[in-house]
Amino acid sequence: MNEHPPRNLALDLVRVTEAAALAAGRWMGLGEMDKANEEAGLAMWQALNSLDMDGHIVVGEEGRLGIHSNLDSGEPVGSGHGPAMDVLVDPIDGRDLLARGHPDVISVAAVAPRGSVWDPAAAIYMDKMIVNREVADALVPECLDAPAAWTLALIARAKGKSVRDLVVFVLDRPRHEDLIREIRAAGARTMLRTDGEVIGALMAASPRGSVDVMMGIGGVSEAILAACATKALAGGMLARVTPQSATELEAVQAAGLDLRRVLTCDEIITSNDIFFAATGITNGSLLAGVHYHGQEAETQSLVVRAESRTRRFIRSEYWFAE
């Protein structure tokens, strides 16, 4: 915790998401979600271990996906030398979208000083709401329980828009049927996706993004990655542990988590030394996907450093030797 992470860690981190994206891109549209995730995860793990840091994964996706890997919660990553860091990763944000060949699939990673990232213990799902810096100061904890129309009116006022101008990102899942009806009844438009929570958070948190707010229940690991990106972009976020099964509820209660507590970005990530990187796997509204040309490939990535509020878009070219 006493060793300040170097500024170039952000550029090192983008090599991690690039490696995962290059591996995942070959599986676009092939319907092989698990194989794609396995190869991208391995590429990401190998790239992480080349970084000079003493890292450990804060929360993996083994609880939600039921699949174990070298990127599970608590696993060590990095060379073991350098600053002690909390690490969060998702080799493929949008597995189902990748399998179907849909847009806006990305690879993401974030790091922050050890002990600065909230540990969700046994939680698997969280309810969350994300907005950009125009609206951040207007969000209040009551927004998570208020009718969608009330919250959307608040967001519209903060943005100087009418409610019908708003676009709301929501995962297209049965648990959100009532929420989607409320949003549409209020007059706002919806962007529905079967997958891809982190890209939804990025679109909502980005200045002049194509989404005005992200709403709904999704995975805890995605929520914490979203918190890293949102805080780095000076956006606003509300989140609360929301168990989706009796088993999860029992585990969360045994861990002593408060189901009523609404967390903000600053409570989920207490440090400003956040580095966030994302690389496009398929073409999208924010990032271009991986493009292969025989022995060559191109990627586009986004790198954000919270302390300086610097946002960089990086285009890289690769040559693969025979």
C-alpha cells in the first residue's frame, strides 16, 4: 500500500486486454462461448504475469459462471515484484454477444492499490445505476428504490433534456421485465443487450456517451469493474448487493453483508490510483474490434487513469511471425 504505482502501469495494463482480445476475436460468431473464454482468460493471465506488480484478483466470476480458472478470486497475478495491487479482470465482457457475432464485446482490466477495492465476499449479484459526470452530483441513494419515471426525470433535468431523449442501457433478462416496462412507460428509450455490462457502464459513464444511464441487476465482478471505470471518468454510481437465489442470500447473510446499504464509487474503490483498460473484440459504438489481415492484426483500446482523468484511445498493429 505504501508503494505508489507508476504512471506507465496504465500502458502496461492495456497489453493485458490486447492479449485477451486478440485471442477472443478468433472466436467471433462461432457459438463457442466457453472455449473463447478459456483461451482469452489464459492469454490474459499470461500477460498479467509479465507485469511488475504483486497483484491478486479481488473477485472473479467463478461464483456466477461456475467455471474455475487462474483468474478466480484471490489468485495471485503479476511478477510478484513492485506495488501491491488489487486486480479486476474480464477477458470477455459479452460472451454471448461474441458467440453470436454481435457488436460491443470488449476485454477489460483494472488495478488499484492493495486493500482499496471493496471485497464483496459471498455476493454474486448487485443492483446498480451508472451516469456520467453531468448527473453524478444529482444521484441520491433513493434512486435505487424509486419508480423509474422519478429517477429518469431527475437525470433528464440534470442533462437539460426531456425524458424521451434519454437512452437507458438494461440487460435483457426476465428479472428486468418490470423495469423495462417502467422505463418505456416513462417515455425513455431502451438499449437492451443479453450481455456486456461493463461496456454498458462505459457508455453511460463516458462524456457525450451514447447512453444516459445504466440500470439493473448484474454480476458483482462486473459492478466493481464498472465502478473503476466510472470513478476514473468522474461519473456517478449507486450499487447494492441483491441476491438472486436462496443459496446466495444465505451466503451473503452469513458473511454479514448489509442488503440495505447503497454503495457509491468512492465506497467501492477508496483510492484515486485507479488504472482501467479496455480493448475492443468486436466493433462497437465506443471501440473498434480486432481486425485480422493474414499475419497482421489491429486493435483499438481505451486507457483511463483516475488520478489525472486522462482518457487515451490507442490503436495498435501486430505482426505474427510464421
